[in-house]
Amino acid sequence: MTDAQRVLIVEDDVHIADLLRLHLADEGYAVVHAATGDDGMRLLEQDGPWDALVLDVMLPGVDGLQICRRARAMARYVPIIIISARGSETQRIVGLELGADDYLAKPFSMPELVARVRALLRRAQAMAQSARLEAGAIELGSLRLDPLARVALHAGRELELTPREFDLLLFFARHPGQVFARAELLDQVWGYGHDGYEHTVNTHINRLRNKIEADPANPRQILTVWGRGYKLVAAGGDA
């Protein structure tokens, strides 16, 4: 099926990889497996585009977190699920802050992983459709965002944003002056499976402030509303 969505699995455990490939293929996905981090990185960069990535963390060669970081530096957004025997909260936070959309600790249920892949792909399709429907450029003070080209300008200068940073800034720009709690931002921007990781939002807010604020320590555009959350205003707008 030539139009099947493509899923790249990077997993060195052959038994787990075969089960993943079987279950995902049963759902109609075109699945490619890499058994090493080096092969996974090569396939990511040279054999795309991919519709979803399923990454183990501990791999021969480069690890899954490096692959995740590289995927998030690419222009095209792709949903990422990390699977790992490292199930601690710290490891989950690291994975999410590097840009993973979801994180499953081994051992996990194969039907659950398939359900999460399906949910992330649906969300990615919905976001792409929304971008097409709201294709007009958005301007807010010195900020200008083009949802289709996924380009953000600040005072005429193009910002170097990760896909997740762009999505967060775009969401704010579509709701200027509206206050959002961290949990709301996780639900709207990150999506599935992030309960309990609200501090991931803080990291991305700080990164955006470093890129658009003249003085990140005293922000004028991405404002903290104490006890409630964050909002985006035009430069010099009402705090």
C-alpha cells in the first residue's frame, strides 16, 4: 500500500522489534526497523519522510535520545514515542524535554503502544489540517508567524525554533492575551500522555523567551500570570 503511513522503529531487541513490526503492520502502517542507533540515524536522515518514530533509548551506536534530538532539529514535524527500560521520572522528563511526544517504560502492552501511535498520528493530521485551514500569517506586535511554512519572524529576523517551540508560540499567537495553565498547554500543544510533566512547559517557555525577549529575565511578551499560567502579548502590551 503505497500511501501507508511510514513508521521507523529503532530497537536493538529483535524480539520486541518483531512484535512491534507485526502489530503496527496489522494496523496498516509501513514499518521499517533499525537495530542500531547508527542505522536509525541514517534512515531518519536519508530515507524519510517518516510519519512516526518509535525509539529505544539504549542502543548500539548513537542512543535514542540523540536520534530524538536530531529529529526535532529537522524542519518536518514527526511524532516520536520513546520506549525504554529506564522508566524513572527523570528519564521520562529528559525524553519529553528533548521533544518526544510520549514515553513508555518496558515492559509495555503492545496494544497500548499501537493505540498511542494511532493517537499521535491522528493528532498530527489534525494539526496539519488546522494549519491548512488557518493558513494566513499571524502578526502580533513584532512577531509574525506563517503556519504553513512554519516560519517565525521577530522584528523581521527569522527565529531558529524547534518544531515544539514553533507549535507553542503559534498556539499562543492564535490566542493573544489569553492565559493558559501549564496543564492546558501540555494538552493543547504536546497532546497525549503528558500528565504530571508540567515543568516541561517551563523549559520551553524559557527557551522561547531567550529567543524573542530583549531581556529574558524581564519578559515583555511571554508573561507569567502568577498562580494561573502564561500568556502572549504584543511587545509593550498590557501585563
